[in-house]
Amino acid sequence: MGKAQRMALAAICLFLALSSAAASDDAWGEFLPTGEYYTLLGPDDQVLLETGRRIYLEDQYLTADNRLYEVVEVDDEAQIARAKLVAEIELKLTPWQELRRELGLTVIEAADPDTTRGTIALYHTHNAESYVPTDGTDSIYGKGGIHQVGAAFAEALRDRGVTVLYSEQLHLPHDRGAYRRSRETVVELMSKEPDAIFDVHRDAAPQSAYAIQLEDQWMTSIQFVVGRQNQNLGVNRKYAESLKKLADDMYPGLVKGIYYGRGNYNQDLSPLSLLLEVGAHTNSRPAAEKGATLFAEVVDHYFYGPTAEAARGSRGRAASRSIVGLIVFVSAGAAAYYVVNAGGFSAALERLKSSLRLRPRR
């Protein structure tokens, strides 16, 4: 099949996907008015999650400590849901090239990952989302505070040599139909063949739900959302777990969990697509920007490996540890040699004391 034929076939597939999704807004899930949120409780009534999205039966949640729960009861009036423990998950880091191969997609290996870094696409389905402590309101009709968080995410990626396709296309108003409207933006971004696509949001929850201190700085943690009504769910799940695995290794606690919710969030259009909740409306925007900036390092590392600067830093730290180890080893060896030649530990100690007594004072 020629290139023109492949492009035509892809365009037809995207058109069909766009048309089928537009038929109903049920695929997008449902959100609560700002200030209201659902609480997800575990078997022992421990709080697993507080979120502004509606929770449905059979939704799943992977916690920060990698325990997978499934929703078994929902009280919509009280806005409380209960979940059972399904399993304790040992996360695996699956290379993104392998995920593309699973779907029969072409993979081009970069000869030099430090000079040939790829392309990441960003956009906002809910443009109006904002942060009360800094923006003064939870919603700004137009480009809300979430756009500045997206800009910080994009800048951090560019600083690491990644090409960024950042769409600030508006999909107003903030309702379930916004996902249908942002679907067109996803299709447009996909035509430029990015390696991955992120839909950047903020949640609606108490401040404590997302506040975290990392590297002596307060920032917001980030939650992944994966749609359950999606033919790419298997790959999306592996992808989300891989990013969390790497984030856990690099910045423990930065990713607070993965929510597998009703809807598809346009992830049916791309296997490497993820919705990010960067903090909540109760957190400050600078805190969310810091969280997004750290997460950019995780994304860059996952897709393109460490930069030369990071690799040099890693080698430098390893070299420092080796030097310290060598000094300790040599010192230990010299001490052992001294003890043996002095006729034992007690004799060596007495000789050392005599040496110190005879040493002239300065």
C-alpha cells in the first residue's frame, strides 16, 4: 500500500471514529459542579480518592502504592462510592515502541536519542479550568489558568530538546460536549504524527488531595485518567502504568494514581493518549506548574531516554560514589595493615595513643 493510500485510509478511519463518537455524549463521562466531589472509600473506609468526576460502577483506581480497586457501590446522593481490592500490582515499564508494535504501527528508532528527540502534543478539552488561590476563580471563560500549566509543561519539554505541538484551541463551554469538540483538535494533532498526546486538566477536590512536597518544594501531584470504553484500553493501561512506574522511580509520589473511568476521552483515536489531572481548583497554579514541569522530565525520559546532561550527571554521581568507596576501601585496608603489623588491635590502639601524646602541639 502506497503512502497516499495509507493516508487516505487513515483519514477515513478518523472520520468514522469522529462520527461515531459525535453520536452521543455518553462516551465522555460526567462532571459535578465545581466545589462538589465524589469520595471513593476502600474496604476499611479509608479514603482512596476525592475527585470532581462522577464515579460509576466498575470504574477502577490504581493508588499511589499500586493497589488496584474496583467500584462496587455508588451512592449518588451522598456522592460516596465504595471499592473492593482487586490486586496489588507490580508495575512494568513497557517501552513505547513495543506498544506501537502491538498495534501494528510503524516505529522509527532514533540513531542518537540525545540529538534526535521526537514530538509530543498537548491540548486542553476544558479550557476554562482555573486555580482559585491564584486565578481568583475556578473557571475563566476562554483561556483559564490551565493554559499556563500547559505552557509550563510545553516549555519544560522544549528545554529538553523535545518538539512540542501545543494547541490552545478553545472547546467551550465546559460541558460533556467539550470532548466531542476537542476530538477535532486531536484529529488535527494526530495528522502531524506526534509520539504521544496529553489532554491537560485540573481536578475539583480538596487542596490536600493533590498537594505534595517533593525536593523541598510544594507542588501538585498528577493523576492519570484512562477511559474504559475504548478499544485501545489494553495498550492505554500498559502505557499509563509504564509512565507511573518511571515516575515512581524518578519522583516518588508525583503520580498519585490512575483512574480507569467510564468514557473514552478520545483515547480511542490514539493508543498513546492520556488525560492528566494536574492538581485541583483548590491548589495554586504555580504549584501545578511545578508538578507539570517535573512530569515533563518523566515523559522525556520515557520516550527518548536521558539527555546527555542527565547521563553525565548520573555518571558523575556514580563516579563520586566510586571515589568515596575507593577511599573507604583504601582506608579500611590501611587500618587492617596497621593492626596486623602492630601485633593486634589492642597493641595498635596503644601505639596510636602514644603517637598522639608525642605529637608536638601547635
